[in-house]
Amino acid sequence: MIIAKQVKKSYGPLEVLKGVDLEIKKGEIISIVGKSGAGKSTLLHILGTLDKADVGTIEIGGINTQSLGEVELAAFRNDRLGFVFQFHHLLPEFTALENVCMPGFIGNKSETEVKAKAKELLDYLGLGSRLTHKPSQLSGGEQQRVAMARALVNSPDVVFADEPTGNLDSATSQEMHKLLFQLRADFKQTFVIVTHNNDLAKMSDRTLSMEDGLIIN
């Protein structure tokens, strides 16, 4: 599903990624761990096309993402990739249902189909009674499940998650860990997760450790 070769990234004189090679199979759940500053989030953002590598190649589903123009890349990202972050980045003025629908509307998909899929996902995630609630009316765990539904609404090939449980209490984190694996079982997505949570890392199919801009195992 993902092949990255010799990915390098610098910000001014700071060399953050120093030649990362990586292969991830379809349907795998991969955790990326390491100390702060190791390059984990930078790698995740580059794999997810949110940032560009200075050097190297990245293929997702057989497509060289660096060969795409800005408009093509934005469409590819919206249609084929999903994102979940530590801070949910939900739009406060919109309801849970409207937040989940956003990627579908951006992709110019049928409003009827998008709303139906969004309702289905929110119901699946136990939020069927919270469709009209705005983020401020939801708990942290509920907000993160809305963010997860939003990431899944376009049926992406890969979901990238950056510290998805970092802002949750331990009990809610455990629920989110179980949910990730249930989502993989039911929807067959590939998950790439940056985490400091050892429990989540241990549950993953593989754990990749980063140190000083490189994957060390």
C-alpha cells in the first residue's frame, strides 16, 4: 500500500529525516514510536502528502504522489487518505453530522450518499443520537470518534493518525485502541499511527522505532 524510499526532509539547517525507507502492506496497522524530535510526525505528514519530501519517492496504492500537481494531489488526499489528529480539528460551528460530511462534500459527491454514509459511520461509532450536537456539546472521546468518522467517510485506502489518543484519558484511550482494530476488521483500511502510547504500539501489527531521523528497527 505504501512504499517510501530514501525520504529526506530538512527545515533550514535542521535535518529532520535522513533517508527513511518504508513498506506498509494493505490492511496493516503500523505504529511509529520514538522520542520527541525523532521525526515521527514529519514522516507521517510527508507520507500523508500534507508536506513534501526534499528527496526520495513515495508511492501510495501504486501512485507516485510526488508526481501529482497541487490540484491532483488535493483530490487524491481527500479521496484516498484519512486523517485523525490529537486535537480533533472539528469545525465548532457545525454539527457532528456536518463535520463528518465535509470530505464528501469537498469531493463533490452526492449529498444524499454522503449524509447516508456519515450517519452510518456515526451510528457504528455509537453516536447515532448525537448527530445534531456541535463539538462543544460532545466529550473528548465523542469528538475523537466524530473525527474518526470524518476520516472514514470517503472510504480511504489509508488512515494516518498522529497521537490519536494523546488528548484522552486512559479509559477512553483503551476504547479508541479497540476501535481502531475493529475498524480495520470491518472496513479493511490501512492505519499508520504515530504514538507515545506503549499499549497501542504493542497491539499494532508492527512497531517502527525512529531515532534521529531514521527508522532503527
